[in-house]
Amino acid sequence: MKILYLAQSTIPSRFANSIHVMKMCQAFAHNGHDIHLLVPNIFDDRETGVEDVHKYYGVEPCFTITYLPWPPIKGRAYFHGWFAARYSKNLKPDLVYGRNIIGCYFTSKVGLPVVFESHAPITNSGKIASWLFNELLKQKSFSYLVVITQSLRQWYLKNYNIPTDKILVAADGADLPKNTEHDQIDSFSPQSADTFRVGYVGHLYPGKGMEIISKLVVRCPDLEFHIVGGLEEDIRLWKNQLQGYGNIIFHGYRPHRDIPKIMDEMNVLISPSLRSIKLPGKKDTDISQWTSPLKIFEYMAARKPIVASDVDVLREVLKNGRNALLCDPDDLEAWQWSLYRLRDCPNLSQALSQNAYHDLKNRYCWKTRAKEVLTSVAFVNT
């Protein structure tokens, strides 16, 4: 099947949405489909010095990437959406799949079957985006809506007239390790007897977890905390606050292809998100109810024990005592106790990491996600 993937992501960039798009394109291709990714030619926030975009994201060059104009004028997103519809009409794909509501709407007017994927309420993107989505639902060419959490599914069912058989929950995912011997290796292998490494990968803006990590650094002086990611200004802020503590190391941003190697050096991986997560520049937008963090699935792929916040969206994937330890974001003692428990109980660490990897392999790897999405679309269109 020929699939045209529409995204409004900046590629290459450090944004998580661009990782998701690239991984899903590879996953569709690995399921035997002909994939064409269409993105705007955005230069703002684009990562410089990248010679091979596929290699930058750690994906195979098994799909094409086409950049369409992103004119320096007001309303350029709508021009891009119209360009995407024209492109799709000439390409004649069997299916249009996208996270770009404008492109999906204009393409639906061409009469091509469209699947729209949403990671937050469409109202978060403004009134026009909400109107376009409502109009998309009226088109005969609208095939399916894909969301990442059960809570987001309930929101759409409550606010829009969507048949229950046309909405699918597909959590985010991760690639399985390329090492074919990964299933046989010991998942809990401390790098040294005197250093227990606690790893965090992700952004450092409010709500993502540095509020908890910074306190654990003080409470656990014999543990070593490794922070990977974050904008330069956020790193400076937390470095200043934790000045004088030698048990925290900020690694800064690393290309996505390097993340598995870094996580392999850790003894435990943590995701200490708060109950409220506000995006930078969007203080009125709280994503904590809908988010399905990529890092959770990448942690599962790393086969390291996970300690995460005990919040509704994470409980959709993580089960306390089975594939992770879950802690109340407001209970620092629980976080401290969990880290020392994993340090002192290698059998528990091994059981948690093996169960998490098993869940990823059978339910949450990118290839499985892509197959599930297309199977659902095929079923509802028969």
C-alpha cells in the first residue's frame, strides 16, 4: 500500500513529535508499505549540520522525505496544507495518514482516505483547528482517528460525534534493540560496585520531573544522577540550583540515535513527572492528562528497571510491581525508598525490566503499533 504521511514537524529537530513521525514512517515501511513523508521546509529550530536525516533519528532510509514550501507570510500553514493536497492528488496514495490537521482536511477534500492522529485535544491548537477537525469528520473520505491514551479517546468521544469504531487508542512506542542477543543478556548489570547510576532522559521544563530529581540529589548523596536532554537555559537554571552537588551530571542534548547507548550505562531509569505539565510558552495548556511519553517506551526497550510517577496516563502502560515501581509525585520518601530498593534487590530489578521489555516487544514496539493502526483502518473500511 502506498501511504502519504503528512506532518508539520520540523525535520531534523530536537522535538519529540519529529521522532514520533520518523519512527512511524519506518514502522509502516517495515510492515511492507511504500511510505512518503511530506513536511514543511521549516528552518526555524532546525538542527544544523545534519548530513543524513535518517541516520540522525536512527532510522533506516526506507521511506522518502519531501519538503514543501513554508512561505514567510501570514497563514503559511494553510498554504502548506493546500500544497500538500495538490501533492497528494498527483501522488495518488492509497491512504493519507497525518498529524497535520490542516493538511489532512485539505487532502480529504481531494477524496483520498484520511487517518488523523492526535496527541492532545484539538482545541489546544485553536478554534480554526477545531473547526477543521469537525469538518474533516463530515467528509466521506475520513477513515479513522488515532489517539495515544484512553483519556484522550474519552475526550474526543465526549466532544465530537465520532463513531466508537472509528477511534483507536495506540500508545507511543519504541524500537526493539538491534542487538539480536538482547533477549539473552542480563538486564541488570551494574557498571561498578560503588556507583549506582540513576538516569533521566527528556526535557527539563516545569512538570517534567526536575523538581523531584533535584530533591533526590540532596537526599541520596551516594547515588549518581545523569540528566540527558533539556534546553540550554533550563540546564543552566538547574545547574545553578544544584551547584556544589557532585552527584548530578548534565549531559545536555544528544542525538536520538545515541540515547540507547547512554541508557545502557544506567542502573535505573526514572520518569518523575508532576500532576501538571505545562508546555513552554503555553502556560494555559496542561498536557499531563493526555501525554504518552516516548521515554517510557525507550526505557522499556533499554531493559532497565523503571521508577515513574503514579499518574493515570502512565498507569495505562506501567503496572506497579510488575513492570515498574510507581510513586506518588508528592511523596519524596517513596522515590528515595524505590531507588535504594532497586539498588539492593537485583532480582526485583531484573524482574521489572524483563516484564517491561516483554510488554514492549508484544504490545508497544513501533512496528506492532503501525500494524495495529492499519489493521483497524482496513477493518472499518471493509
